[in-house]
Amino acid sequence: MGNCERFLHAELPLIRKIIENETWLEGERRGHSVDEKDPEVLFHVIEIIQTNGQKMRDFVQKNLDSTQPT
């Protein structure tokens, strides 16, 4: 696996957790469960990633650097 694929693969759990959290929160707002593909959920997920994307990339890069053999 190349560095780019490894990096993207390492970001997926963070994105999955954001989706899970926003799906749950939107369900709480509405008082019933919602699908993770609901437009409001997707809007909030995108907003969070746009706002925190660099922090997420820095976090992933730091973790990947610490697992690299020296």
C-alpha cells in the first residue's frame, strides 16, 4: 500500500466516527432515528471536515509517523 492510500485509509475511522456522531445527534434533535445519508447529517459532516480537516490530517500524519520503522 502506498503512502497516499495508507494515509487515506488511516483517516477513514475518524470520518466514520463523525458520521456516527452526527447521525445520532440529528436523531436526538428530531426525536427519532435518521439515516446517515440524511441531507442534514451530510451537511454537518461536511462542515466538520471542512473546519477541522487540517487538524485531522495532522493527527493522522503524526500517528503514521510514530508507527514508521526507523
